Amino acid sequence: MVDILNIIQSRRSAGVFSGDVDDLTIRTLIEEAAIWAPNHHLSEPWRFTVITGSARERIGHEWALIAANEMEIKEPARSKYIATESSKLQRAPVIIVVSQHVNGTAIQVTEDHSAVAAAIENLLLAAHGLGMAAHWKTGKMAYHDAFKNLIGVDSSDRIIGLIYLGEGTEPKETLRHRKTEEILRWVRE
Ligand SMILES: Cc1cc2nc3c(=O)[nH]c(=O)nc-3n(C[C@H](O)[C@H](O)[C@H](O)COP(=O)(O)O)c2cc1C
């Protein structure tokens, strides 16, 4: 019990990533952690797209061009924007894009979203427990059809998180500020 609480509480979003993450470890995170999340009606809505190697640079650059064109950014700001946006996927050696296959009623879609979020937390905790650095990110990429298209995610599906993964570094400290009294209500008779 203490071990699991320690893993939950010591997980922090990483700022810096180094090294590499091998394919077997990525499969372990997915097969032995993410997919064991609770999931109403066992719809298994999670999908995982791994971006690694030079694909990070290619996709980052193609994405940056699309975003710059869409925003009609002109030089000299355009080159700077493209360089910054292109480099985002290169912050970590591996990015696992976790998406939700959207299907069924509005309630199922909501519940499947929750299940995919729970799968991401499982993945993050497992990565942390195995000594890796990880960070759940979203941003413009996560909500743009062109980015989904670049990585082969159906446009009707939703990207719930881009999980940046790498070898561990010193974690940043993040404090939870709310007092328990602010967020906990008991209904007891
Ligand atoms: C749905 C979701 C989206 C997030 N998107 C981003 C993001 O785009 N960029 C970012 O730096 N962090 C993002 N985060 C990470 C949070 O900022 C981070 O979890 C929060 O600051 C708490 O820090 P901790 O993870 O170290 O506890 C996201 C987290 C969630 C749950």
C-alpha cells in the first residue's frame, strides 16, 4: 500500500527528457499498465500511436508548416514560429499519442473519455515506477485534424494526450494547494 501511494505522490510531470525508451518498454507500459484502466462496457476505447526516431522531426516540421499557414504568420515571425513548433516533438525521444476511439451515445463518449484518461494515468504511474520521465501534454496539436491526419488517427477520434517519455531526470516539485476541506464533502446520516 505504501509503495503505491509513494508512486502516486512522487510522480511529477518532467521538464527534461534524455536517452531513449526501447520498444519493449513502450509495449509494457501499454499492455501491462494503460489498458488495465476501468472501462464501462469494456469498450476498450484507447488507441496508442508511438512517434519516435526521425518521425518526430518530420511530423513536427509538417505540423509547424500547417499551423503557420493556417495562422497566416508572415516573415520574420514565421521562421521563428516554425522552428519552435517543429522542435516540440523533439523534446523527448518517444511520444505516445493516446487517443479515444469515439463511438456510441453521448454518455458512452463521456465515459470512454474518462477511461482513456484513467489509462493515461496508469501509463504515467507505471513509467514513473519504472524510473522514466513522462509528461502529459495537449496543446494545439492535440485538437487539430491535420495533426491527427499526419499520425494516422481517425479525424472522428479524439486525442486525449501526447505523452512525452524519456529517461528519468530530477523531477520538478509541484504542490497541491487546496485544503482537503475545500474539496471533500461527506454525506453521512
Ligand atoms: C488533460 C491534460 C492536459 C495537459 N496539457 C498540458 C500541456 O499542454 N502542457 C503542459 O506543460 N502540461 C500539460 N498537462 C500537465 C499538467 O500541467 C500537470 O499535470 C500539472 O501541472 C500538475 O503537475 P504534475 O503532473 O507534476 O503533478 C496536462 C495535464 C492534463 C491532465
